[in-house]
Amino acid sequence: MMGRRTEASVALRHSDTDDRPPGVANPLPSPMSATLTHASDCSATDLAAAGISVRFQGLAAISEVDLTVRRGEVLGLIGPNGAGKTTLVNCLTGHQRPSEGRILLGQMDITGWSPQKFRRAGVARTFQSGRLFKDMTVLENVETTAVGLGRSRRAAAREAMDALDWLGVADSAERLAGVLPYTDERRVAIARALVVPPEYLLLDEPAAGMSDSECDELLGFVNEIPGRYGCGVLLIEHNMRVVMNSCSRIVVLDGGRRIAEGTPEAVQKEPGVISAYLGEG
């Protein structure tokens, strides 16, 4: 089996005129995907979860959750630990098939699509752990993603450096990802998600473990993403200062159910939200 660095090198050596990495065959078209190959092909307006429920061996992780992310906004998703936030994000990105309900991209039902197909349709995400290829360079991590999404090597390198430069980690482009400081690792993960600009970006706890000053820097980037990249952002975060200062709307989950939705000011006053975070007493 090839190591990650070898796999990346093979992918990056393919012809500049070939839109597929080596070893990846042309996907067979389906009725829903025949004309959908890149994010730019998707004319979606909203990314939505409609009545989503997920059960694991009969136990409900989330129940009948509705959520809509719109282009150009930063939507916050908050809730106590175990509320179902990551499970919902997994459904919205193809990493978890709902037990009930539908995932919609515009008017298109994309429930059950693979994560790769979600990404090609313009739905990108980061993870709580960076999930970088630690034995590859920072540039290779981002560049390989772009190549996998159909960019030529030349275009992939250019777009990768642009994303790294904007996020302030271009100086680390030739460093191995495995030696990066924690904060830089998070920035590289965001660059990898943005390298072929998505329609929607889902950020799963990007500020976890950061200092106040690091959170402030991250907040600046999150606030700029919709205008710079034209996408909608779903921000899953426990740091309330980040959420309250970056989101125009907030959805609150507790016990796998949506208990509130509204502006930051309105959500803070909801009795159910106060109870979920502070307890009844």
C-alpha cells in the first residue's frame, strides 16, 4: 500500500489537462448527478436539513431537526456536549445517512450521497481534529485536495497558495503538516476546505483549545469568508464570544432536538437555552 506522501506525489504528477487524479475513473452519471461535477455547476440557494433524525441501535442522536444555511451568512449551531451537533453536520456532509428526513441542496434531494459527492457539489467541512496528512507538506495537503476536485496541478498550486496566504500560513507551505502548531493546523484545515471555493462551509469547533487572541484572529477570518468566497458558513462552536460576534442567526440543539433559533440577542434570552446551559436551578 502506498504511503500518504507517495499517493499525493502520484496525484500531483498527473497531466495539467486531466481533470481526474490517477486511479479515479470517470463517475457514471446518475439522474441527479449527470450535470453536476464541480461546485460552480451547482445553482443551489440553500443547504437544508428537513426533519432529520438519526438513531443508533434504537437510541436517538437527533430527532426531527430542521436547519437551513443560506449563501452569504454565518449561521451558528450551538448546544451542550452530546446535543447532536456533530451528528447533524455529518448528515449535512454525507458522513452519516439520516434514519429519517432529507438533506436538500436547493431543490435537489442529496440524502445518501457520499462525502466526496457532497464536496464536489459544493459542501465542504472541517473536523474537530484537523485530519491533515501529517507526513505531507502544508502545501501538498491543500494542493492535493484541489487536484482531487478537478483542478490542474498548476491551478491547484496557485489556489492552494492563495488560500494559505489569506489565512496567514503561507510561510509554512513547505513544512510537514505533522510539526505545525495547533492553531496553524486549524488554519490549514480551513484552507483545504476553501481551496476550491465551496457553496457552503461547515466548521466544526474551529476555535476549540485556542487562546482569546487566537479566537479573535479566527473570528476575523470567519466573518470575511462569506464575502470573500461567496459561500454560506455553518459554525459549530462552544466559544460563545466567537458565536455571538460572527453569526447573524443561531440554532440551538439540546438532547438531539432543536430548541431555539433566532438572532444572537434573542437566543440568549430564550428560557430553554438558559436552562440547557445553566440548568433549571
